[in-house]
Amino acid sequence: MIDRVVLVGFMCAGKTTVGYRLADRLGWDFLDFDRAIEEREGRRIAQIFREEGEAGFRGLEASLTEEVQDQQQVVLAPGGGWVTQSELVDRLRSRSLFVWLRVQPETVYARQRVQTAVERPLLGVEHPLEAIRKILADRVGLYQQADAVVDTDGRDPDDVVAEIVELLNRSGARKGVGS
Ligand code: S3P
């Protein structure tokens, strides 16, 4: 029985926007990992990277995953690099529909330029498009392990939500889906 959705995908794929709207549509809870980590740490993600490095941040993602692994009727949106810790993916595998929100590197580049409120440490480099291409190439095999893929380039987030609801209906998810 599926009673949660895990949205995986690269930075700027739309995980937060889609996740929030999807949860609203389903009447499920929504958990954005980065926001939850920032709230409990009282620090922005960029500050955590500066003070503790990427490894420190990945440790916080791991603790949060352990805490939420038994939650039901929830849409989870971990950060784009969460999939690199495969043991975390395994923890959430049961009862979940994993959806890869796929996005092209050029779209990531364009979106991160306008989303100035979110500082993404891995893209704060001299040649961000090259960094995007490289990191995405390194991770694509991990995102591909999701149960389904949904493209997000040039699409209205509500269309993406509708496609995921359809996927859930087909997978026989628990109660009230799409109603
Ligand atoms: C990261 C993605 C970010 C955030 C951190 C690292 C990554 O989340 O967790 O900056 O490694 O891809 P978003 O995918 O929400 O941007």
C-alpha cells in the first residue's frame, strides 16, 4: 500500500513547489527537508555548508530521514543530493512512490539565476552551467532508480501535480487520492 510520495530530482526541479501543491491536493502532510533542517538548526543551508561542509549537511539529512521514515500520508521533498546516500533511499523505499522530477541543465541554470532567495552552495561557482551538467551526470543513475519520471521543463506545476496524482491512482495508493 502506497501512502507517501518521495520527490527526488536535481536542484530547481520544482520539488518544493510541486510537493506543496501535491500534498494539498491529496490532503497529506508535506515535508521539505531543506526547510525543516534550516528551521531546526536556525541556520540557512548555505551557512551549514560553510560551517560544517557538505558532509555535515549530509549528516543532518540522514538524521531527518531516520526521524520521518515511519510517517504516512506524506509528501517528502529531500534536497537534490539526498539520493547520493543510498541507505537513506532504502529507508524510505517501503510504501513510497518515488517520483523523479526531471529537469534539463539549461532550465536549472535559468531557474537558479532568478531564485535568488535560495542560495545553493554547489552552484555558487565560476561556471555554474558546467557544474550543473557535471553533478547531474554524476547523479542521473541514482534519480533513474525512482519508480516514475515526470518532466518539468516549461510545465505548469499544476500539470506536474496532476500527472503524479494519476501515477498514484494507477499504483493503488491509499484513500482519497485525487479527490
Ligand atoms: C543540494 C540541493 C539543495 C540543498 C543543498 C544541496 C544538492 O536542495 O539540499 O544546497 O546537493 O543537490 P534543492 O534540490 O532543493 O535545491
